[in-house]
Amino acid sequence: MKQQPLAYRMRPSHISEIIGQEHLVGEGKIIHRMVQAERLASMILFGPPGTGKTSMAVAIAKSLNLPVKLLNAVVDKKKDMEIVVEEAKMTGQVVLILDEVHRLDKAKQDFLLPHLESNLITLIGCTTSNPYHAINPAIRSRCHLFELHSLSSQHVKIALQRATSDDVNGLGKSKIKITDDALDHFAQSANGDMRSALNGLELAVSSTPKNEDDEIIISLDTAEECMQKKSFSHDKDGDAHYDVLSAFQKSIRGSDVDAALHYLARLIEAGDLDSIARRMIVIAYEDIGLANPQAGPRAVAAVEAAERIGFPEARIPLSVAIVELCLSPKSNTAYKALDAALSDIRNGKTGDIPIHLKDSHYQGAKTLGRGVDYKYPHNYENGWVRQQYLPDSIKNKQYYYPKQTGKFEQAMKQVYEKIQTDKKNHK
């Protein structure tokens, strides 16, 4: 019989053996408390690949000595779920571990719901997708949602060392020696994916001949060959992609050049120039705004240059624009002012347009008083004259609150405050 993969064999059989995820299985944490109280509830475990979602699900069930059935929402059919329910009726309760739970179709979902309600089936769903985006509310509302975090390289090292020393499920029967730099490479190049690291280790061990002392020496070169270049940890359609985009914008807003370049590099590795371009232009107007009005046109120019020349050279104009956006003064006053005005409109705070501002370009308008007392600003010194523009009901309303960020907005602030002062002095 073909041996199961190392990553499968090394799955924990009790929550105390789980590596990482201390916020869930640590002493006094929620899943640890569930197991201690022997009160298991349906849940959805979500997080990046290789963080141990299915392994945790199996460990939870084994910790409570409950019967387990492992299915996949994509591959397995409704008939397979019917068999699980029949078994649950005989045994009293079954833990159904359902991989790819976000792919559960309506027929399977409708079948499972009443059995979740009666607690005949305890569902532990596993997914890399954000359940708030990808899972049907009917299932989601019946489950607790627990997020698993990416594992650190230190966590991965612990798993690798455990695998090489385990005589029963691991590789402990072989004399394996891993150099420190090889161990570091396995742990770091896996990017928090424990399965990837264990698969790489297993390949290294199985493909490396023993030396004269019957030892298997895993060097850095071997580790690099077996891990290869791991594909980037998010794709353009995954939830992680939106997390990177969010971190990208927030780093620029926070003027952290190094962080912004880091997230730009992630996006470039994902090959998504469209998202980079859109986010850069939005940032230039949303976060830089009036503090540096030329940032917008320059961001557009950088995007156009990047689109014209393509990767890998596209990274060059993008890097220039990102550094400028990061180190530009920041102001959100313009769009915040508009948002405040929109809020008033949507809440019914409008009022009638002052009669002197109404359209007077039609016959009979003057008879109605339309535009009669309008003062044309260009006929006055400095191109400004005092007159009311807002409706009576909100005539003293202020939406725009300028900041002193950047020379441009400082100059506008002076003009704005002069006008506001004049208004107040001649009410």
C-alpha cells in the first residue's frame, strides 16, 4: 500500500499537538475551552493555505473521541452526506469535516441545515476564503467563525523538527541531518505554509542518497532544489489579494515608503497591474488630494507608462510614483467636504436655490425675478463679491475644513478663511 504523504501523517491527534494558532487552542482560549467542556459547536475555520485548518478540525474531533467523516464540498456528492447522516443517527453524533466549504451548493446546503439545527451533525468547515464574502448566510449563521493566522517560520521549524524525530508517523527511523541554513530555507520559503515545508522535506529525504555512515544529509542546495520558488501567497481573485491592496493604501496614507514598496512588490508578483493602477490613482486623489494636486496627474502618467512598457520594466515608473505618494503631504479635505454635502442632500437638507442664482436665460425669467439681483464676480475687484449662494435653510453651512498640509492647500486656506471672515462680518 502506498504510504500517505508526510504532511498527512504528521497531522495532530489532539489540540495540544497543534503548532501555532495559540489564539484559538491555547490554554483558556475558545476552542480549548470547547474541548475541555466537551461542548463542541459547528464552526468554520478559515485562513491561508497550509495553516492547519483540516488538521485542527481532525484534532478537535479526536480530542473529544467523536466519530469523524472527512468530505470535500466540491468532490463529494449529496449522497455521501446522506451516508454521514445515517451513521450519525446510529451513533448519536458525527463530526463532519467539510473542506472547501465555501463551494457548498444549494442542494447540499438544504440537506445539511436541519441536521445542523438538531445538532445531529457537527460541521467543521474549512476554507481559504473569507466566510463573510464566500459562504451562504444560512450556513454562516449556524456556525462560529474562527480565523487561522499564517504560521511563522519558527512554527514551521518546529513542525520540521518534529517530523524528523517522530519514529511512528514521521521520518525518525532514518538518520537525517539538516543543516541550519537548509532548515531556515525550508521554513522561510514556505511562507507560512506548513504543508509546503513538510512536502519539501519529504522530497529532500526521499531523493537524497545515504552516505557511508547511513546518514541522509540535507544541505541548503538540496533544500533550494526541493522547495523551488514557491508561488506567491495570494492570487488576483483571492481574499488575501484585497488584504494586500488594503495594506498598500494604508501604508501610503501613513507615509511608510518601505511598507508601501513591500506591498507593491507583492502586487507585482501577483501580476495585477490593473489593481495597482486603480489603487494608485484613487490614493493620489483620496489621500494626497489638495496637499499636492499634481500627485494625481503624475500617478496617472506613471500608470500609463507602466501599461505601455509592461513588466518587468513597469516596476520602474510605479516605484517612482509610490515614493512620491508616500512622502507627499496628505489631505482628504476635498472629498470629505463633498461627502458631508452628499450626506445633507440624502437627509433632505436642501432648501430652495436663491432666486438670484436661478436660470435667467429664457423669456419671462426677469418677470419672475430670476437672476435679477445676481452679482457677476468678474465685475468686482479680485473677482469676488459678497452674495448668498447656499439656500436659506443652510446658508451658514460649512463643508470644507482646510488643512495646512502642502503649500497649495495652505494658500487656499488663506483665501477660504478670508472669504469666511468677510461673510461673518457682513451678515
